[in-house]
Amino acid sequence: MQAGRRLAYGALVVLALSALLPPHLNGNWVHVLTLFFMMSSLAQAWNLIGGFAGYASFGNVTFFGVGAYACAYAMNALHWPFATAFLLAVVAGAALAAVLGWPILRLRGHYFAIATLGIAIGMQALVAELPPLGKGSGMTLPINSNFHFFYWSMLGILMASIALTAFIAQSRFGYALVAIRENEEAAAVLGINAARAKVFAWSLSAAITGAAGATYAYWTSFIDPPTVFDLNFNVLMIIMTLLGGAGSIVGPTLGAFILSAIGEYLGAQSVSPWHTVVLGAIIVLVVVLLPRGLMPYLTGNLRAFNLNALRAQLRASRV
Amino acid sequence: MSAMAAPDLGTSTAIAARDVVVRFGGLLAVNGVTLSVAPGEILGLIGPNGAGKTTLLSVMSGTQRPTSGIVWIGDTDITRVPTYRIVRLGVARTFQVVKPFANLTVRENVAVGALYGRHGNDRSSRAAFAAADMVLERVGLAPEAKRQASELTLAGRKRLEIAKALATDPRVLLLDEVMAGLTPHETDRAMDLLRDVNASGVTLVVVEHVMRAIMGISQRVAVLHQGRLIAQGLPQAVVADPLVIEAYLGKRYAGGSHGHA
């Protein structure tokens, strides 16, 4: 945990310095990095419920979509400024997670995963039926072409989510989440109110996700249900977190960085069909070879990163 | 809170159950058990496999809701109280199949108990970790403090199970077969530990198959058979009881003179 926290502080310093970059970057790089900050934030958010508490949510994209629509509605119909619309999105995400989490977080394992998937699909369908939200044809937002603003906004969300995770990891609440992940019944007999801790964790996760959704909506200035409730976002959150290290502090950001870099590289080689193939291969390799992700190798939390350990894992998994 | 009073057995009670029934579908795991444990007592709870010992322990710790019946801690009805709050009222339990937090260190495992147990709400993390260190020292796990819980031996994991429960500062500790699978030497150490814990004022309910341990530390023994309480009393008297011998060995042995269950 100590090493993980040092790494998190290092990441925060690097990210803070990257705030100085935009004037020196061309538009494409600003775009790429903004997207990277956004995906990292989504993965950091997913990590709170999926990595720390061990509840694999396939419905976190719901809060992205709800955040995006809350922001769009507030700015388009209510003519709120972005700052207030952004706050509404954060609150809407957190509140929705609390309301949904109370019944859903009683389910475990596959049942929770399936229920959250159902919520994501159902919410997309519901939004597509609501006239004030433009039904299926989407909503426009005021155009802001200051793309540096979105760079800094997403960067701010990411830094806040990393700082929050670092704080939680060493807190009483963080230990409750990890205890719940490791064994929920054992956690309860030590005095942990598991239901409350899980709901709170999911609400924090949803607040960050909603914040990213709101910023995304303002950034693209047009949203529709298939875009902001896209399950691919949810799959990416999970892969990035697993690759970097579920339950670690900055693992999700590391995973997001690696996947984004691979994506950019393959995109630049104009072999984009391969992008998805490589992604699929990475998922399989991560699950087989790195069940705890890359982070333990960086923090020295694992005995040793050596070929023998890898070979032993390969033998054990009969590849 | 129920209007009914706890069963009055002449003394005050640490924890008590009245007419507890637990039904799993067609199976009556616990069938109308009334049992009271006095403050500071060590009660041994024995019985053949499937007698309902663990289920009764689960009812007392709140991890299993009874189908009917009432459970008290002191004079507080806890029948419908959630587990985490029962812990804060001073009841802790261990699990027969140990449940360590495998990816945490031994020290962190115990610290979780101190962070959230009876005094969890009114002490700092630093104080909780200090309390955890004292518990580790007490149960002899201090040398293993920094290891992952998953690396411990079975005896170590049983000890960790006790340490986690102790870290919650219980008034009543419910122990489910903490000595099963231990060597005789390890069993002796575990018995010493339990005596020491009891001497510090903690009431113990000990479910155990190791008769040497039960006879060695229990002040009173209660026997469950097919979900019913069939005997209770002084250890020597209970194991000589024909009903108890019959429950363990069958009718054929019940009349015999060499009935060491």
C-alpha cells in the first residue's frame, strides 16, 4: 500500500505538470490526451466499486449517460451555466447509484453483473423514449470550441479521482471495502455495515463517472443515447482497471495509458481493424497471466517479477 | 425490542436464546433451543455432526436469522438486529471454515476488527492499528504481522480468526471449532489462549469436537443432538450421561460402562 501511494503521488505530479502542455500541442494531441484523461477517470471510478469492493459493475456507463444528459438538459433547456450543470450531473449520478445500489448491491457475483448490465441497457432505452431529452434523436449543447478547457476539466476530474482513491485506500472506509471484497460475511462479523459501504462506494464511483459524462457532453456538444450509454465504455473501464491492477490506487490510469497508447499506435498505422483484435488478445492475456494486473509488479507487492513465476502460472493454467 | 424478559436463570446473562428454531426448507437445524450463558463463563457446545451447533452460533452472532425464537445480549433483544450492530454490542464470532482477508496482511486483517468493532466509531486509525498490534502480540501472531494472510499455516489461520474477533473487543466470543485440525501442541497453545482471553473477562461459547479441549476448558457443557438441547451441566457429568453417549455412539453403547464420548 505504501509503494502504491508513492506511485499515486508521482502520477499526480506528472499529471499536474501535463496541465502546462496544451499551448505546445496540436489539436489532435489535445484531443487524444483529453480522451485519455476521460477514460482514466472512468476506470478510476470503476475501480472503487469493482476493484476495491469487488462488485463488477457492467452498468457504470449508465452514470456516464445520465451525467451527460443531466448536463445537456440543464444547459439546453434550463440555460444553466456549465459549472452548475456539471454539479447537477455529479449529484444525479451519485443519487441514482444510491437508489439503484440499495437493492442491487445485495446481489453477488454474476447476479450483480447481470443486473447492472440490465440497468445500462434499460436506461438507454428509457432515455430514448423521453421527449424532454430529445427521445432517440439526441440533444445539442452550447458550443465551446476552447478545447483546452476540456483538456483541463478532464485532467481535473482524473486528478481528483486519483487523490480520492489514494485517500480511501488508507482510510477506515477503504479497509471496509477491501474486507467486503475478500469476504463479505467475515467483514460483517467484524462490525462492518456492508450494505452502506457498498452503496457509498458505488455513489462515489457514479459521481466521478457522471462528472466525466457531463464534461464529455459539453465537449462534443451533441449527445444521443447510443453514444453516451455505449457499453464499450463500460468494457473499456473494466479492461483498463484489470490491466493496471484492480484495487490499486493508480492501476486504472496505467491501464488506460497502455490501452490508449496501443490504440493510437495502431490507429496511426491505419490497421484499425486490428485494434479490436489486439484489445481482445489483451483481455485474454491479462486474465490468464496477470490476474492482479501490472501494478503489483511496480509496487514490489508481488514476490518477484521473474520468468519462473510466469512459467509457473502458465503451467498452473495449462496454457 | 421485545417486551419479553430474558430467561431468568438466577444470575444475569451475557447471551441467551429462548425457543430458537431454525428451519432450512424441510430440515430443522435447530429445534427449540433455550440456552443461557452467564457473564465470564466458558460454555462448551458439543454434539455430533449436523447437530445444529454452528447454526445456533450463527443465530447468536446474527449471521443467521432464526425462524422463530428470541436472542438476547444482556437484556437487549438482538433477534432482528443486523450482524454489524451485534458486533458493536459486543458479540464476536469465528468461522469453522476460516475466512481470512487473503490479500491483506495479517496485521491489516486484525486491524479491520479494531477499526470497526465495538470501539471502532470512537478511535483513530492509528489507535486501531495499535490495538491490532496488541492483539497480535497476545495471540502470538506478531512475527507474522507483515505476511499475507493467505501465506499462514492452518494453525496460523485459526489463530488469525481468533485475533480478528478479539480485535473487535467482544464481551462474548463465539468460537466455532478453532482447534479442529491442530496438532496436540497447537491445541494446548490454543487452550492457553482461550483461558487467557476468558480471564480478561470475555464470556466464551466454544463449539468443538476435540473432547480433550472441551473437557479442559469448559466450566459447563451443553449437548445438541438433531437440533435439540439434550443435556447440559458439568463436563464430567454430561459426558457420562447415557443420552449423550447414545447421541454420539448409538443405543448399543449407551448402557455400557466405558462411555467416553
